[in-house]
Amino acid sequence: MRVYDRIIKKGKQIKPTRGDARELTGILLEIKNPRARLSRTEIRGLLFSCIGEFLWYMSESNDLEFIRYYLKEYHENSDDGKTVYGAYGPRIFNKNGVNQFQNIISILTKNSDSRKAVMQLFDANDLVEKHKDVPCTCSLQFMIRENKLDLFTFMRSNDAYFGLPHDIFSFTMIQEIMANKLNVKLGVYKHFVGSLHLYNDRLDSANQYIEEGWQETSCMPMMPIEDPIETINKLIKVEAKIRNDQAINGSDENGLSPYWMDILHLLRIFKIYKNGKNIENVSLIEEIKLKISTRVYDTYIDKKKTVRIAKEQLQLPNISILK
């Protein structure tokens, strides 16, 4: 809420490519507990698109149809109607033939004090030819200090209403996965933005959010101590089956901890919701909801049962503005 309020009150008007906006420059945001990556309010609070985008990254895919299932707006970012040039997944896991995710693990395993554990997402080549979408994220730097993994994200540009909540969700999930792989505790998350902005057509929605006042922060459970990559790869295969209306059998779920089973249940709920809201589907959603091991997600599920708000996005978690 403080982010929106500050942009509205102190932001300067600009005219970038995607439309008039209000902007703050050189902003540093901090989340002391990265698991508190969710918030909820009466007018906003979609968890599902964040999960979808996170799994899209982890699948190493640039496929448009995958992400459009969760975020229809992505069609505006495709040059060819089939792929997204600026997709993060291929850049994280196969940038110029380098698996940057595995590279970070190797660097920090060899030297936990290293300052070289940096993933590069934006590239000089992104400016050579014109594309509808190039990465807003320049780099992610991982540091282990006092046996805790901190993550520093550097953004050239960030849409505070649409992009920022999704970026925070995915990057803090990656941070927690990386901490598990390195067998260290989860540290702080810091998010530096060159241009933090609100587009003028979102100002009314942001003001409505501010007028609601206090927003509750939701802390996701701690990820289980296991090899998260193997588990996520299994989850990605199940997600594809759910998205493409394929049957799921018992072997698809074998070995999934309650944490990841909950994510699978949320994917099922989102599919039912997209199939249409009727009495039968609402009952199915309630049935699946009872299988989820935590009540953290109840607010988001209940919204799906009562009102269709597909274009509204997840609001911001509890962020400290350091500049």
C-alpha cells in the first residue's frame, strides 16, 4: 500500500512506450521475511497467476500458451504469437548454453562468501533488434551471509500494479529453493528498481486499494527440506496435464510433500474455476480446499467460489521502502 501511495503522491508523469504513467526512480524495496510473499484484500488477491508464472519460469519455457492460461495479458508480449522473447525460464536455465541456476549453486558451494553468484537476465543483445518484450529484470545476485541466503534483484523497470507482485512472488520462491539446495537459512529479499511506475489506467484501482486501508500479510509455509528441483519438475508435468485436461493418476502425486501437494490442489482449483462457475464446480472447489494442509490459501480459494476477478492481480506483500 505504501508503494502505491508514494507513487501517486510523489511520482512524476512520464510517457513511455506502453502508455502514460507516474514514476519514481532509484527505489529500493525490502522484504525481511520472503515467505510473506502474499497479501490479501477484498478487491485484490490472486495467488493463481503468480503460481502459474513461477512454474512457467521453472519449466524453462518461452511458450505463450502456457503463460496465457494464467495471464492473458502476455499475448501483448509476443513477437510471433507463439513464444515470448523475454521469457525468464530459458535465460535462467540455458542462457548461451549456461545453466545459471546450477552455476549459482556451484559458486556458492565452493565459496559461501562469493560475490560472483549473479544471474544475468537482461542482455546487450536485447537492444539490437526491436522486440515487444525484453526483460525488465537485469540480474539476480545471491549472497550467503551469516548462514542465510539473501537475494538482491536489480530491475531496469517495474510496473508496480501488475509486474511487481508477480516478480516478488517468483523471485522469493527461487530464493527459498536456492537456500534449500545450499542447505542454508532464508535471508532477506531486496528489490532495486530504476523506474517504478503506475500506468495512468491503473491509478483508480490503486487508489481503491489504498482506501481499503490495512491489508493482511500471508506467510506461506516453509518449503520442505528436500531436493526441490526434482519435486518441481514432477509438479510441472502434473501442471501440464491439468492445464491440458489430461487425467492425473496416483503415480503423478506419489512423493509430493504436503507443501507441493497444496500447490497441485490450487492448480486444480484454478482449472475448475476456468471451466465456469456453477453449483457443481463450487462444490468441487470446496472439496479440494478441504484437502489442503494449510489455511493460508483459503481467502484466495473463497474468492474463486464467489466472484470472477480474472484481471485483478495479487496485491503487494508487506514491503519496506528504503529509498
